[in-house]
Amino acid sequence: MNHDAYPDYYLADILRETKTIALVGASPKPERPSHRVMAFLLRKGYRVIPVNPGHAGRTILDQPVVARLADINEPIDMVDVFRAAHALPALVDEILALPSLPKVIWGQLSVRDDAAAARAEAAGIKVVMDRCPAIEYPRLIG
């Protein structure tokens, strides 16, 4: 996949088919982009599971926070990544170790690592990088 540009249908299909999202790097602070995007996704009807080891056991936007992806006990359609780009390779390792793989890894704005993406894609996972679903959803879905 060319990660410099995505066809609109590719992003729209992902946004339409996704039901459950693990949001890695979720923040309880309303001023943080991850908090605002999580609120947007919840308003659009997605099930969003916040992942943040520093807040595990608490809630963010009334959703229970887990420490890591392996703590999620249900299938995940998408992993939405609010971490620095240099953290993406280790996160892909964590994702590939899950018993049930997500369909999509979505790296937020400035989150891009082509080698990590290639490893995920080789395992059958779609990858989007340097995009925000809260920007793409209104543009593509309405």
C-alpha cells in the first residue's frame, strides 16, 4: 500500500466496517486530541476502548480504561494510535501477538512508520497512517 495517499473508498470502507476501536494513548484530559477524537468516535456510534497504562482501572468518557491491548477481551476492528511514530514498531509487535488480530491499524496525524506498516500488512491488517478518523469521517461519511 502506498501510504502517501489513500483512495477515498479505502478510508470510507474502513470507517463504515469498523465497530470496535481500541484507542491507544487515550487521555482523560479534554484538551488533548485523543480525548476529543474519542468523544467524536463515541458520538458516531463506535465502541471505543481506551488503552493507557497510566489510567488503567479508571474511566475516560465513561469507558473503562485498560493498560494494554492484550487486556481487551473482545474482538477489535481497529487500533487507533495516539503515540509517537517511534512507538509504532513496538505497538505492531504487541498487535501481532494478540490471539485475534484487528482488521485495521490507524496511525493518527504524524504517526507513520513504513516498515512497521509493512509487517502489519504482511499479517493481513490494513494500515492507515498520518490521518485522523475524526477528519476523514465527516469528509467521507457525512
